[in-house]
Amino acid sequence: MEETAFCAFARRPSATTEDVALTGVRSTQSNLDARVASATRRLSQVVASQLLRDRAAALKAKRAERQAMFRRKILMGDAVFLAGLAEWEPAEIVGALLDVKERIGGSPTQRMGLRQRGQQLLPQPRTRKPRADDTLISTSLPEA
């Protein structure tokens, strides 16, 4: 058996499967490699999970936006019927709306007058019925 001189700078070869089988110990390098691989897998799982959460949140926001737009369109259609313009062609309704917009412009007082007149025909928004678990919170201070 040949003897080799020990050099402080010489790199010890990593343990082979035969060495591990004989000693039952993994080398430090292979242990580090396994830990790095495990950390990399965990990181990729965390990143993938975050991407899925972000995508789900974006889809939820987009769905809420579509529902709000759909509700707005239905309310506008109802307004046309309530104003008695159901028999008018869409182009006539758009023309009338553009005419009113040009005449009134940004005048807040005229818009307020139109709003008050329209609110007489529009149904009042429904309010939620109080439930048994609702509690009343008093905001007034006790008298001294």
C-alpha cells in the first residue's frame, strides 16, 4: 500500500457510495448538496404557491369588476325603461343623452335638478333587514 504525503491544501475526495456503506457516514459535501437541493425544492414550492395565490386574487378582482360593470349596465337599461324610452332606438337614446350632456355640461346645479327628478321614478335602494345578531352601538356620550 502506497503512502501519500498529507498536504494541508489537498482536497479530500468526496465519499463514494462504497465509503458510505463502509463507514455509514455521508461526506460533508454530499450532505451540503442534499441540503441545498432540499432548500431549492422548498423555495420553488413557496414561489409556485405565491404565484397561485396572486393569480387567484387577480381572477377574483377581475370577476368582481365584471359583476359591477354588469350591474351598472342593468341599472342603465332599467333607467331607459323607467324614463319611458323603451320604444326608442339605441341611437336615439344616445343622441338624446349627448344633447343633454352638451347643454348641461358640468353644471352641478342642473345635474342636481336632473338627479332629483330622476329619483322620483327610480326605486329606492333596498336596505338590509336587521338580524338578531346585529348589535346597536351608541355613539352618543352619557350626560354628566
